[in-house]
Amino acid sequence: MFKRLLAALTSVALLAVVAACSTADGAATTARQKAGVAMPTQLLERWIRDSQEVEAQLEALGYDVTLLYADDDVPLQVQQVGQLIDEGVELLIIGAVDGTALKDELARAKAAGIPVIAYDRLIRDSDAVDYYATFDNYQVGVLQGTHLLQELGVLDSNGTPTNTADTFAIEIFAGSPDDNNATVFYTAAMSVLQPYIDAGTLVVPSGETAFEAVATAAWDNNTAGERMASLLSSNDTPLDAVLSPNDGIARAVLEQSKSAGYGTSSQPLPVVTGQDAEVDSVKSLVAGEQASTIYKDTRQLAEVAVLMGHYLLQGKQPEVNDTTSYDNGTKVVPSYLLPPRLVTVDNYRESLIETGYLSEDELS
């Protein structure tokens, strides 16, 4: 649906630009609206893809776009959002570094009548957030936890308990505490895993299961790798699986596992989950290392966010499919949730290559 809407709106926007560029004496003028895009980082492949999609789709609709990356620096992103407001943008699309740090600048945006779209990460403690475009983040965690159990043989391919008498050692990683999504992923995955921890089917050698203990500040791969190295060196119990919230952390976990002697016929790599379908992790998946990733089509997410903002500037009501789930502390933010998809070695071609998300060349 969004692709059809975007195509139609693009045609309208281009006609408007052409009309605006004609004057009585033939001189060229512009009547392009300004959009500001603030993204958290260029260090993760997925955020580069997201940013490029958002920028391209805004430009296709006739906007002048200023795209800024914060390099996971909270004060820098606060400064950048303030800069965009001062430069007179008429729309803000923000992938937040810290979901609570932008409230003062967004109060300025609201006073100036600038619509604010939260992109993938919920912006908290601000009533200036108009809409939220994201994926079904709870379902992401459910998919991760479920597939981990299926790979261990605790659940069958249909998700039915096998009632195995075996026990399995796992460790748990979560994302950054300042990212609302990290809590959602963790909570959802643990809703699947916790009953088996309680029953003794799953054993956590470190004893670290609380979010505060397993969180990874700033989603930093090096931090995750250091923790994994410490877990492996402090316990002799062979690990069967690791819940990893994203691909970067998954690769760090796998690297440390291989350094500790995993990856042989006598000591196979643990089952490791992931998220974002990054090229290096898909290669790892094809090579039989990373067990799974979660495909979230950032092209679709960009469409949703761009159209939300575009509609608001036209005085129209954006489409949403969730009006209850995302309370940011001051309001329930109307949201559009896109479906995530589990990707394994068995379906990566269908999911990623046939959809055009990745190419064969990227994986070669």
C-alpha cells in the first residue's frame, strides 16, 4: 500500500515543483520544503541504509533534505536537532540516540509547528512526538527466543515443546539501555525463554539474566565482545546458545567464541541469534555460523516515516495500525508497526535476495 501511495505522491510533488519553478518572466524559483533527518550513527550498516532510503524518498517528494549523523553521541544529536530547528526545517524525522534526551529541543520544534516523526526508536518524555514509525519490536524478540529454542531442540519447527530431558547452557545479551527498543526486544525474548529457565531446561552459567546486567551500552560491539570473553573465561560450562539482540553483537559473540576454541566438531559454535540482516551476518549465516537474523525492510520503514511527515504537512491524517502500545511517558504515540521476518540459511535467498534487499554480489 505504501509503495502505491509513495508513487502517487511523488508524481504530485514533482508536478508541484515544476509549476513552482515557472514565473511570468521565465525566471526559475523554488518552493521546496525543508526536511531535517537526524540519525544515530554511521557505524552500523542498517542505519546507513535507513538514512539513504529516508533521504531519497523525501527528495523524490520534492523536499530539500539535511541529513545529520550523531555518531552515537547524545549531546551531539541534541545540538544537531537544535541546528535543524534553527535552520528552519518544516519536518523532523529522528532516529534517536537517547530516547529521553531530546525533550527540550522538541519542545522548541512543537512551538515552531514542526511535525516530529520518531524513526524506529521511540522518543520518550516529549509530547512533541507526533507519530512513530517502527517494526513490531515485541515480535522481533519472540522470533529470536523461539528460534533459539528450536535450534536447541526444545521446540520443534512448529513451535511445539518437544519435552526434551536435556539441559542447555545459554547466555543472554541485550541492547542499549537508552534505546526503548532494546527493552522491548529483551522483554519479548525472555517471555519465551524464562519458562524454560525456571524449569531448568535452560541454564545461565553466569546467572546474569536481568536487563541491567545483560545490557550493552550504545549497542557497542567491543563492549559485547569483552563481556563474552569474560563469560567464557570465568566458566567452564560449554555454551549451547547465546541470545544476541542484533547482528553486530552476534558477530562479536561469535568471534570471542571462536577465540575460545568453539567452532570444531567436538566444540561447535553456540546458537547465536541476531537482527538487521547485515551483509556480514548474512555471510556468517550462510557459512553456518550465526544461526539467524531478523529482516526488517528499511525501505518500507522509510516509506512509512516519510509519508507520515508528508501527510502532516498537507494537513492529512497519516495511516497508523497501533494506538495503544507506545506510551512515551507523556502520551501514547500513534504508530505504524511493520512485520519483521526471521531469516535463516534455509530462507535467506527468498527473504533477502529475491526481494532485492541484498544482491548476490554483496554476499560473494
